[in-house]
Amino acid sequence: MNESKSIIFFDGVCNLCNSSIDFIIQRDKNNRFLVGALQDDFSRKILSKHSVKPDYLDSLILLENDQIFYRSTAVLKIARHLSGLWPLFYGFIIFPSWLRDPIYDWIGKNRYRWFGKKNTCRIPTPEEQAKFLSPKTFLKKPE
């Protein structure tokens, strides 16, 4: 895998999470991110190497430079690499996570009730296929 790529793991049945992934894909102009559903077996295999429990669905997870980031830290680190003004939000990283994460957790606990959920994980469109984590994309030689 190309070391410059980061992987975003998300709840594949959560409507808010899927909308967030759409948002990221549209603004990932430098093609930095791959995405994968937390429920996917291949994603679970990768995350198990980083001591993430197989049933973890509590937050978006960012795997960047062989480090795992959760919740608001993951979101801010992702925003830093998006096009437009979104990198400005990375400035909030100066606040400790114990101040930032309660807001993330509150939204996360209510995401299904407020935004709904799908019966199955998202299937990428043909245009999105290259952005989604799969054994084939993961094992590609660096570009």
C-alpha cells in the first residue's frame, strides 16, 4: 500500500456516516484517503492489528502513518487534508480531546435516531470503487 494513503473506517449502515464519507470523497482532491466500512471483514482484519475490537462502531477511525485516531481527533486530522476551507478546522486540535469528544459522542449516540440507518453496508458506485478499501486496492504497488 502507498504509505501516503490514510484509511478512514466508518459505520457502513449509518446514514450520517455515509454522508460524511460522500463529503470527504468529494473534497479529497489529492486522493489521500481510502475508506472502508467497520463491518467489513477486511477492515476488521486491518484494525485487529491495531488492537481495535471487531465489534467497534462507536466512532469513525482514521489509520494514518500506522497510528489509530478516534472521534474528534480523527475528524480534525481528516479535515486538514480536504480541499476548500476545511483545513482551518484543524486549528481546533489545540483543544484537548476531553473537551472536543463529548460533542462527537453526543452526535454519535443519536446518529441512528436523527439520521437513520441502512439495512446493509454501502456499496460503492463504479466511480467510487478506487476509493474503497479492498484487498485489491490495499495490496497495490505504490504509485
